[in-house]
Amino acid sequence: MRKLGRWHGSIRRTWTFYLAVAALSVLAVISLFPLVLVLINSVKTHAQIMQNPLAIPTEFHFENFVETWMVGNFSEGFLNSFRVTGTSIVVGVLASASMGYVLATRRVGTWKPLTLYFMISTTVPLQMFMLPLYSSFVRLNLIGNPYAVGAAIAAWNLPMPIFLMRTYFLRVPYELEEAARLDGATTFQTFCKVVMPIASPGMVTVACIVGLFSWNEYLLSTTLLQNEANFTATLKFLCLNGTFTRDFSVIMSGAVIMLVPVVVIFLLLQKQFVEGMAGGAVKG
């Protein structure tokens, strides 16, 4: 009877495994189908796309990418995107790491109200801050400044990275900090040389999250950059959609151009990103 029970149990586990694989495969197909469709249509002409967007191209038009790059002025757009995204990553990582460390170690007496404030701020829509933020940018003469916009994007996306870094810092053994202080290290030296290296996977995750948000950001960029010479690659891509006419071959190839940097960076950092998310998910 015991052998029969174990046999039935193994059968159930096998069927559960195959059902899980089948469900995940279906979800993967659903998720990847739009990307594959964009990739297929990016090497077709506008007429071929309009005729049948699901058809496999018989002739590949790779010149679409060159035309899109020139028409959309993506060289200028990518340069502005790198400025905005780079600023957002630097500001987001440094601010979330320092604030997460303060909240984790309870170094200020107001750590509870601060934690509550950051929790509430995640529920407030960005539109509520647009008028005062725009007024501040106008008074400070920062309209069209990609570095200032990058700092604003990082500030808006700070709450989730702060909680992620706080959870990471909670996992750092207090004995390490105590030993560093006994050796004469200051709080700043302990933070930079002892704590931050241990929390480096979380910092990579924060960099990926903030970088992705800033790369795809639209509302703040289009409101605060304004001048087309300061547009990011995302805004340049949106300009490909004409008012009266649209060339879908250009739009599809532009979408591929926009996707390539994000996919490449994620593939290079996926191990650190997954480790950081898994480590930051531990309850602290």
C-alpha cells in the first residue's frame, strides 16, 4: 500500500510539473508574440505590413533601420536618453542606498514617520506634482535640462528602491558594523566600505529599475524638456507617428531600435537583477 501511495504521489507531481510547464509556455508565447510581431514587421515595407502584418517577409528590408535612425534623429535622442537615464541611476542608487540604510538602522528618531511617508507617496499620482514641479523648473531656469529631468525622475521613483535597499541592509549582520567601528571607522566609512559592498546586488537591481523607468518615461520628459533638440529617444520615437500619415515600417523599426538597449542590458545583468529582487523580497 505504501508503494502504491508513493506511486500515486509521483504521478500527481509529474502531472503538476507538466501542467505548470504548459501554463508557463502559454504565458511566454502570449508575452513574446507582440515582440516577435514587431521584429517581423520592422523588416517589411509599409505596403506589406498593411497587406498582412502576420505574414513572414519574403524579402528583408534592413534599410528601414537606417532610414528610421536618420528620420527620427535617434543619435541626438539616444544621447539625451543616456544623460537622463545616467543621472537617474546615479541619483536613484545613491539616494535609495543612503535612505534605506538610515531607515534600516533607525539612525533618526523620525524613521517611523519617514517610512509611512514613503509608503503613502507610492499611492500618489504623478499628475498632482506636475504644476509645482513645472513652476520650480521655470523659476530655476531648468526647462530643457536633461540632467535636472533625470534627477526629478529618480526622485519620483525613489520609494520602491528605498524599501528594497532597506530590506537588503536589514540582512547585513550588525556585528560587521560593530567590528568596523571598533577598528576606528566612522559611520560614513562603515557605510561605504562594509555595508554597500554586501548590498551591491540590491544596488544593481535598483539601477535596473530606475534606469528602465527613466528610459521609458514620457510625462515628465515631454513636459520639462519641451525643445525637440532636448528630446529623449522615447520622445523621438513618438514623433515618428505623423499627424496625418504614418509609415508603419518606420514605426516598427523604431520600436526595435528602442528595445535593443533595454534587452541587451537586461540580458547582461539578469543574474544580478534576479538575485537582487530575491534578496530584497526577504521580510525585514
